[in-house]
Amino acid sequence: MKLNLLLLGLGTGEIILIAFAILLLFGAKRIPELMKSMGKGVKNFKEGMKEVEKEINAPDEPAKGTSPESGPESR
């Protein structure tokens, strides 16, 4: 599969132009910081998705501290 198909039909010239525009907008020093923060955001998103999947797939268990003995009816 060609790189052009993966990037929505953008050619090499368009990709270079977009990269140059990003470089002008943010500057060479700021781009690594942006990529680092984007990476952290993606990592946090994936961790959150894993937690949600774990909660969905987990069997129904009572939450901690909500056992039937500790309810108001047992007092």
C-alpha cells in the first residue's frame, strides 16, 4: 500500500508543504514538546479505554465497602 493512500491522497509536495507550515507556526523548539504531550494524551486515552473495557467485561461484583452486612438493614 502506498504512502499516498494512507494520507488521504496527499502527494509528497503537499506533505512537505504541511510540514513546513507546522514548522513555521510552532517553531523547531516547540514541536518536540507538542509531540511529547500528544504522546502522553494518546497513552492516557488508551489506558482509559482499557479500564472501561475491563469494567464492562468484569463480572458484576459489589463495590468495595458495600457488602450486605454493612448496609443499614443489618444494624
